[in-house]
Amino acid sequence: MKEQRTVAAVAGRGIRGDRYFEHCGLWNYLDEDPTRESKEASEITFIESEALTAVERETDIEVPAGAHRRNVTTRDVPLNHLVGRTFAVGDIRCEGIQLCEPCGYMQSLVGEPGLADTLVHRGGLNASIVESGQFAVGDEIRW
């Protein structure tokens, strides 16, 4: 993970420069799971800074920047409420697909057993990009 101040997001594809956009690196095969509720591909992921703060307060586990594996860290946005809703950030428009539940890979990066369990239902949001554009640090999420 590499912090960016401004990024370009492409509808139907993802964030320009992201490993999924470039079709390289470790792939997430959830989209191929026939039992998965949503068949829409996630092109961008979000996590609440408040959830990360709560985990640290509750467990003394600090999740370093980027280790949560989400593209965007938000503040003051109830991401769980955006499932099934359209919202905008910067120039882009997104649609919330489903909660982005924590994974074992994220837990292994942080090196703390049980971390994934503490983030269940507050691990973020998977979304599709429905209108291309750019967004930057500090842009508000509007819905």
C-alpha cells in the first residue's frame, strides 16, 4: 500500500495504479465464489478511521496505515449505511456493494491473532465505481 494525495478512479475498473487495476499481485477470488451474495466486483474499498481507533482502544492492537488493505480511510461517514446506496467522493460516483469484512491476510500483516474478529461488521465497504474521475485527501463523501 502506498499513500496517495490524489487518485484517478475508472468506472468498471478501479483506482489507476492499484494492483487490481493493473491485474497483478495477489488476487481476491471472492468474485468467483458461487455462494457469494453479491456478484458485482468491488473496485474501491473504504474503512472508517473511527473503527480503527475503536479496535486500538478495545484491544491495544494498532493497525498501521495501509495494513488494513482498504483504498480509502474515512472520517465521520457511517459506511455500513452506504450498502446499496449511491454516493460521491471528489469527482467520482460509487455504489456501495457490501460490507468489506476483514481477512486473514490483513491479520497476518499486522501480526495480531484475533484482529480480524474485532473488525467483523466494521471492516469497511466494498464499492463499485459508476462514474470516473478523481478524488483527493480531504474530499467529502456525499450521498
